Amino acid sequence: MVVVTVVLVVPAILSLPAGDRCIAFRSRITSAWSRAVTAIMGIRVRVEGAPPQPPFFLVSNHLGYMDIVVLATALPAVFVSKSEVARWPVIGFLCRLVDTVFVDRGRKRDLPRVVAHIEALLGRGVGVVAFPEGTSSDGRQVLPFRPSLLEPALRRGYGVNCASLTYTTPASEPPARLAVCWWGDMTFGSHFLDLLGIRRVTATIRFGREPVRESDRHRLAVRLHEEVVQLFVPVDTEEPKTQWTPSAI
């Protein structure tokens, strides 16, 4: 993983002087890196339906930090993430390098900047992916969608695409709800080490058939939530047979 990261970081860094003109190029680097990392980690990505072609605005349910990696294997895009990720060691640097849009959900005054940034990305022909639940969950249900990040699609006249994510592990492995989904007060370090110890994970992406269109962002949020719920299969619908205790570091 380190070797793959170093090899692909170099062209991303070299593209920085070109600024926004190379955003699409860096999103393709993200896709290549994600495909390599999922292969190394034993994560099999299944895709149902057709991914949208850039430019697009896509929303998905949110189960943890692996969602971005999994979705990026299927489509080149810029992702919207919480501002705390920008401060994470190494990961924060990599996310900034590939143009991740960081949003401070605790500051409403940050929203106009984020909306303008996403609108500019769409105007440049780039795909954008957001997680309107606002937080990650344990995969038992899809939380209500917040409408604020949908504003750029309305301004640009874009329909919003949707997708659902779910994870499964074999019966002999730890349950995906605890070992793949990242939620609550789980710590990143111990969770990631446990995830590396799992021999096989299946990640399933289900893309909606048509973009959803509405003239009001609140109605749009409700309709998108309904669409994702219809696509969604809860994590761990069948409980593994083994007992498992998360690591502590």
C-alpha cells in the first residue's frame, strides 16, 4: 500500500502547478489508487447498475472511511468530506492533494464557500460525491439526508444521481457492521488494523437508474433518501457465526 501510494502521489504532486485544470486527472489517479488498495486489502467491489459519467453530482449512504475508496474504484470524482479529515496524519495530506472538498458541519457560515466550490467543480466538468447523512452509520438503516449540500446541483440544473453501499464478510470473519463500518466512538487506528486482518470483504455499490430532479432542495433530499433506501441492503443481514472482539491500541 505504501509503494502504490508513493508511486501515484508523484504525478498528483507534479500536476499541482496546473491547478484546477488537472482536477479530472487527479480524480483518475484517485481511482487507480483505490483499485490497487482494494485489491491489496482483499476487498472485492461489486457494481450493480451504471455509474454516471462526469460531470455529475452523486449522493450515497455513509458507512465509514472506506466508502470513498470503494466508490472511487467505480468512478472518478471529487469527494466531500468532514473538515476533521484534513487534519488526519498522512490521510489528510492525501485528501487535500486530490482536491477533496472539506466542510465544517459545525459552522453554518462555511456552507456558502462549500456550495460555491462544488458548483465550480461541476462547471469544470468534474463529478462530485457527497454523503448527505452528515455522519457514518452502522449500516442497519439509512439516516435522513440533509439538504444543504444539494444546492449546487439545483443551481446548475443538474439531476442528482444516487448510490447505495453495503459490506459483507464471510461467516468465519468479524462482522462487517463492526469491522468495516466506522461509526460512533470507534478509533481509526485500531479499527483500520482490524480491517487489514480480514481476508476478504465484499463491497457492493448499487447505482440508481436515473438522476433525481426537484426544484426545492428539501423535497430533493427526501426523494433521494427514498431512492437510496430502495437500493440499500442492510449490513450483516446474516450474523457471522464467530465471536469477535475489536482490538484496543
